[in-house]
Amino acid sequence: MRQKLLLLFCSIIFLSTGIFAQEKLVTGTVKNEAGDAIVSASVKIVGSNKGAITDENGSFKIGVTALDKLEISAINYQTQVVTVGDQTILQIVMVAAEGSNLSDVVVTALGIKRSKSNLPYAVQQVGGDQFTETRASNFANALSGQVAGLQITQNNNLGGSTNVVLRGFKSLTGNNQALFVIDGVPIDNSNTNTSSQKQGFAGFDYGNSAADVNPDDIASVTVLKGAAATALYGSRAANGVILINTKKPNKAGIGVTANFGVTTGSMDKSTFVHYQDQYGAGYYDPDVAATHYSNTDHPAFFYYDVDGDGKNDYVAPSGDDASFGEKFDPSLMVFQWYSQDPSSPYYNKATPWVAAKNGPSTFFINPWSNSSSVTVSGANEKGGFKMGYTRNEDKGIMVNSKIIKDLLNFGAHYKLLDNLTVEGDINYSRIRGRGRYGNGYGDPSSIAANFREWWETNVDIQDLKNAYFNNNKTNMTWNWKQIGKNNKPAYWDNPYFSRYENYETDERNRYIGHASVNYQATAWLNIMGRVSLDHYDEIQEERTATGSLNPDGYTRYNHAFSEYNYDLIATVDKDLGEDLNLHALLGGNIRKSTTSSIYAETNGGLVVPNWFALSNSVNPIEAPVETYQPIRVNGVFAGATLDYKKLISLDLSGRNDISSTLPKGDNSYFYGSASASFVFSELLKEAGWLNHGKLRLNYASVGNSAPFASLVDVYTKPTGYGSIPLFSLPDTKNNADLKPERTNSFEIGLNMDMFSNRVGFDVTYYNTHSIDQILPVAISDATGYGFKYVNAGDIQNQGFEVSVNLTPVRNSDFRWDMNLNWTRNRNKVIKLFGDNKNLQLGGFQGGVSVNATVGQPYGTLRGSDFIYYGDEEGQTVADAIGKHVILSSGDPALTGSNEVIGDVNPDWIGGINNTFKYKNFSLAFLIDIKQGGDVYSIDQWYGQGTGLYKNSVALNANGKSVRDPVDEGGGILNPGVTEDGQPNTTYAVVSGVRGLGYNAMPNKAFVYDASYVKLRSVSLAYNFPQKWFDNKAIKGATLSVFGRNLWIIHKNLPDADPEDAASSGNIQGFQVGSYPTYRMYGFNLNVRF
């Protein structure tokens, strides 16, 4: 591997060695004001028939004399005339013609540049400044709200995962993430989170590997949405493609760019718990004797001698991690958890029973990050190079948490001959994490779950901090099983001990690169050969320190991924007559990928305390869990576009893949697309108000291969029986007759630009069916298996996408641009396998599951619901129909746990992007909107039941606290009717064992509308006047200030961010252990030399 990397790097270095050789011919590039290459621009010597045409990089070369003048012209741009003089390198910047289409050229599949004016499928571009101006550490997060049809789901974990889904979920159990491609190199975007972590249980979120991409190096991002646009990429592009185009050298001579930025943040308090401050620790119900801790005047306390003076003391029930205890009263003297802390001033003392001054929100700290980079580039008539280094350091919202990214890149291109160009690049990244946040449910490392679900409001965070640092950093916790009698953690460690002692570390080293040869065989035939690689290896280490609630131990996970792609592509661009143009391609691709991993953990604890190594295991470690997954796909593809008078365009493409994961002899599959566009504005040239108008139509079928090792059953080796090794078959039987999944897609669209390009819109309707889904279905236990992989199922996605571009004001000094995106997707499971009507995708705490149910959207939530009047025969009171049935106790009647209680899919998503430019100032802001969709809050499910939230002390209609006894006017009046249809008038008890949360209410009560409206980002930039830098080393500078996630304008989920997700993947729609959202503020300085 290292030899191959060294060979590739040396090849790239070789490309740049002759860059500055002199040439008598004049060379140059033609670009627009945004820095994008203008393809097929005409470069002509005035008064002569001699000329040249710019290539796909906007480059040209032409022999001239010093007295010649060159006329440069291109469609939609003002013609320029320049005098050659003694120049040998020309950098031409074209100004858009009045009424022109400013972004005519887009990068499409396989890196091929095409005119957007006749493109027969939907694409959308995002400029590179969107990623650098607001400094998101994961560039994918910055796409939220920017692209119609693209749904971005992110979370608040440090370096956490981002879900990137285009046009809905298409695969029942497979990958639904878009494919990421950098400069023609497909890259892996998987994450290595455990399956249980993805379902909301304990673990760490290690993020997606696409986060390795350097935002500073992005020139633009092109989103290919439908199957017709992505078919040439093969089976893994069925979910759309995110094309990342990196910055290239674009100036003569040597140029240096330096960048420095700092970011910090403050908590958005609407996304964290608002605790009640009237009651403290315990599970107490005055009417349930089993919840009484003592037979005293204060039965919510234990009553025994703690300090050894022979007298009984009131003692807080610290072992019960809830706040349904005694009402706070400063005159009550109580022994609390810190009475067992020798370093505390309250050691062995009773203290007033009051709410904590420093609640859990004070545990979090303000995040901070800095970024610095330097880039050196250069170019002349023969070629160019660019090399750079970037360092990002992010510190999180909890102590001992940070991620450091070191990013190196080098790229070069060089013309060996007039018609032969070589180029290559290599990008290296080193990502080091320490102290990522524990999340999910079921482990002390998930501090947010502790704070949100199981907490005592009398516990002060500052006391916990002192207890950790003043006791030699030992686990002096608040959660003793019983104070003075059993001083061991019951459920939770001291959060400072968790952060400083039970931390994880991880490191990923990655190489992404390519080398290519481009041969212009004739004026109309180009041949390109390319080899690319994406390789990374990572290590994840998790620690449980001696003295923790859980036994001490150490786990180590090594993961490696490598992929090589070999491409040979011939393209034809030829006029077949005065009115007819042919653009065609023919190519082949060989893809070889390998994924391997090894996992091992200590057994029985650590011999030497806090020495974290597998060799320090008390007992011999179990055999490591190892995986090795080689995959090979060979593909051939072809495409052709016929363009008649730039009026009608017909596009055909096809690809045939042979996959190693399908049955031998039946592993070849073909798919293709047919598209057409009609540029009706060509017939309406006299209509001055219309700049461009196009209808487009396409149909495509794209395959998706089977997962690795789905054909033949493979034995696994579980823990042996004593010295006897054991082997077993998996619970799911593989199937040697599998065939690829297939997505059939239809799309129709209308695009118009009007009024000198001040008004434009793009409307798309699409309808996709994903059939022959590869999924596990239940089979008879008599077979020895529980499930079997089969081809079955059909998911439909259909919807509308609308993108509107407006320029309300445009003059010499001021410009206002607006971009509006709106998407409505409707998802439906048409069928599964045989008579099966439901496929459970995952299950959450509390008995809730996410499912694919026939006739329902993909991602329905199932759990317990209210019983509604009218559901049973004989319930005929008209005014009561549909209302909750309330029992004689005043509590609601509940169903079982298999009712449909929600749908994770939004009704629609949208974004409003505004940019204002006045002279050297630029102001931009983005509003991101999600309407509809449901989220099940596990935090509310438990937190309501443990008495943490303010509604557990609210006043009822009687003016009494809901916690007061019912016979004294307390309790809650649940809305609904009795079983005979009469309005409910019975108040229910609110206590530690009934009334509000998991102990009395159905799951449905904690399913919330996940809508939000967010001010996602704001940026203000100032370009320093060029006259300040005349004849100086500095050529230009820009200073910008920015903010991210500044304001949640609207949300319905209480005490949390509705966007926050545990991980990426198919299992969405739940919220557990959410960390608060932080408003981020920063500045950035860019200086060019």
C-alpha cells in the first residue's frame, strides 16, 4: 500500500517539474467572474481566420505575434479584445452579458462538463464561499437548506454524523446515503458506529468519513439528483451524487493565500432542560407505601444515624435518580451525597434541603475552534500546481473533548504536448479525536441522558467538580446506593470522572488522490485514462477506568478501507452538420474495494489499574472479531447526446456492471437512461423578457448490488465452552439467488430565466420505484434460521422540487440575490415479501420501533397509544368520538405497543438564502425550514416520569400544584371521556410511580412534531480595496464575521433541538440524550500574496 502511495505521489511531483519552462506560444485561461472555467469560448486573432477553442478547463493555446489582438467571445458573455504585446500568459475574466445565463456550465457524472442550458435532468450548484464563509467543520452540514430535494440531518455531537438523503429513502435495509465524489474520485462516507448506538443506545458517534473533506479547498459542489443524472456512476449512485470540485491554480506566477479563523459559541437554552426547583431526590408517592423511605413526618427521606451521634437523621435517597422526592424547605436539615465526601465542607453534616444553585447546564462549556491554512499555487502556459496545509482544532462543549484535523494537499497539471496533458493530486488527512460525547441510553458515559432523564435537582454541579478534583480524581459520585451504608454508585458516575477518566480516543489517516492522462486525439475526440484511490485506516479506543460504576476495561477497534478505481473514457464532441451536434462517450471502470476490521476487548477487568492495553486483561481475551470484505465491480458504459440547433437535445446512456457480491454466472446487470430537453426559448428569441426556457423529461433504471457475503452462509465463532471451541451459523440465512436492487425513475421539469436573469425558477416532478429490495424476511424456526435474505419489496418516492432565483435589485454598487428551495416528497411502502405487511427496521427504549409498513411511509413509528372513544362497538356518544378514554383512576387507557404513532418523514423542507452586495461589503443569511415529520423523545418519556421538568410542578385548574394530593385539590385532569362517553372529571395522581411519564402515559404522548424554522447562518464580509495593496506584496484581503445556528425561530419539541439525531443511517425519528445546540460566532481573515 505504501509503495503504491509513494509511486502515485512521485508521479504527481514529476508532473510539476517542467511547469515553468518557457514557450513562444501564448497560453491562457478564460473564466467568469466567479472563477469558473468557460468551456468552448472562441479565441480568435483579429483580422485573421486563425483561432482556438477553450477546453474543459477554460484553457487555450495559440501562436501569435506581439502586434496581434485577440478577440475572446462566448455565449452569454461580453466579447473582449486584448492586445498580446510581450505577454505569454493571458488570464481572461469574462463579464456576463446583460440578460445572460450566468452559470451555464456544470460538472456532471464522471467529471464531464456540460452546458446547463440543454441538460435533460435536474442538477443544482452551491458555490465554495458557502462552505468557507460560515466555517462548518463538516462541509455537508452547510448544504442544509441550499439544495431542493436534499435533506440534511445533523446532530450536536462533536464530530457527529450527518445524514445526507436525496429524494427520500429508497432502500429498505441498504444504504440510502448519497455518493460523494471529489474531482472524479468516489469516496467512502460510511460511519463505524455500532448498530445499537444507531438505535439510541449507549455508544460514541464517530461521524461520517466525508467530514475529512477540507471546506477551504472546495470551489463548488454540484448535486446530481435523479437516476438519469447518476446512472453512469454505477450501482452505488442510485441515491444521488454530491460532486465536490476543488480549487485549481488560476493565476500566472506564484501566489500564496493564507487563512485564519476563530469560532466560539453560547448555549441555545431552548434546547436544554428547564428543571423544576421545588422538589428534590426520590421516587415518592404519598398513597403508595412501598415508595415511603421512612415512617416519619417526612417519608420521602430515609431516617437513620449517619454521623454516629446516636440520633437518627433525615437522609436523601441518592440511589434513586429521580426528583419526585420531598418538597424543598431550607429549614429541613438533610444528609446529602456530599456528606460522604471527605474534601467537602459539608462532610458528615446535614445541610438545608434546597434546590441546587448550579444545575446541569453549568456543566457545559463554551466551544471553541480555530482554523489556519496556507496555500501556494502557480501556473504558466505549460501547466500549474497547488499545494496547501490546513489545521483545524475544535474543542467541544464538555471538558476533555477535542478534534484536531491536519490536511495536506498537492496537485498539478502539465501539458507534455499540445494535445497531451497529465494531471494528478493527492490529499492527506489526519483526524484525531479525544473525548467524543457518549450518547444514547444505558451507560454512564451518556451524560446528556443522565441530565435529561435521571437526575436529582438538589445536586449541584460545582460540588461534583470539587469532589472529583479534591479527591485525587476518584469517582466521588452523587448517586450513592445509600448514603453512609453503601457508598457505591447506583447508576451514574461523577460526570467529571466520566469525562476525564472514561474518555475515548480515535485517529484516522486518509489518502485521496488520482492521476490521469488526457489525450486530445483530434479536434473532436478526447481519450482520458485515470486511476484513483481512497484509502484510510482508523483506530478507536474506549476506556472504563478503575473505580467506575461498570467494571474497568479497554476495547480497541481497528478499521481500514481501500478503494481503487481505474477508468478509461473516450469522449466525442463533433458537429454532424450545421444544426446537429453529437456529444458521446464510451468507457470502462474497474473498482476494487476492501474493508477490514478487528475488534478486541479485555476480559474480566484490568490487572494494573488504569493501564489500558489488551495485554493488561485479567483473563485471557476472547478471540478478536475480524472482518475482511473484498469487493470488485467491473463496468462498461456509454452515452450519447444529440443536440439539434440547441433547441432539442436527446440523451441516452447505459452501463453494465459485473459484481462480485452477486451469484457467479448471474452477476451481470444492465441499466440505463433516456432523456430529452426542449429549449423553447430558442423559438422565442424576440421575446425580450425571456432569457432561457427549457422543458426536460427523463427515465432511468439504476441497479444496486447485494451486500458483501449475502450469498453463502458463513460460520461465526462465538465464545467457546471452556476449552472447546464453538462455531455457529448466523440467524439470517443467505441466498445464492439474489439479484440487484433496482430503482426506476421518471422525472419531468421546467426551467425558465426571465427579465435579464433577474427572475428564474426550476420546477421538477419525480416518481421513483425501488424494487427487488434485498431484505431479511421471517421464516420458520424449523429451518434453523429466523430470517432469510430475499429479493422483494417496492418503495415509491414521488414529489416536487422548486428552486427560485430572484435579483430584486442590481446596479453598479448594490445587488440583492435571493434563492428559495422547496421540496415535497411522499414516500410509501408498496409491498414487502409475500403476505408480510411490516418490517421492523430498529427498536428504541420504551418499546417504540421504526418500521416499513405496507401502505405506510417508510419510517413509521410504532408504540403504545391512547385508547380513543369510538374504537369499540357500542361507543356512540357523538361528542366523545375520537377523544381519549380515561380510566376511573383519572389515568388514560392505553393500547399495546404496536400502534402507528408517527411518521419520520417531513411534509416539506425548504430554504431561503439572501445575499446583499454593496461595493466591497457582502451580507448573506440562510433560513432553513422543515415542516412536519415526527420525533419520539425518549428524554421526555423518562424525564417526565422522574419529575425533572417544570410541568411536573405546574398549577392545575384548582390553583394547586399537580403534585399535591388529589383530595387536597392536586393532581392532573387528563383531557378525555370516561368509558361511557362522559367528560372526565377525575384528577389523576402525579407522583414518582404514576401520572406523567413512562409510568402512566403511552409512547404517543411523547411523539412531537419535528418542524423547525432556523436562522441557519449569517455572514458579513469586507473585501479591502485593491488600491490599498498596489505595488505591495499583499494582493488582496477579506475579513468576514459569521454566525451559525443563531436562532431557532420556531420549534415544537420542548427542551431539545428537533434536528438532533443520534447517528446517520436509516433509523431516524427519535431523540435521546441530546446535547444542547450552541450558537456559533466567529471571524475569518483571508490574505492573498
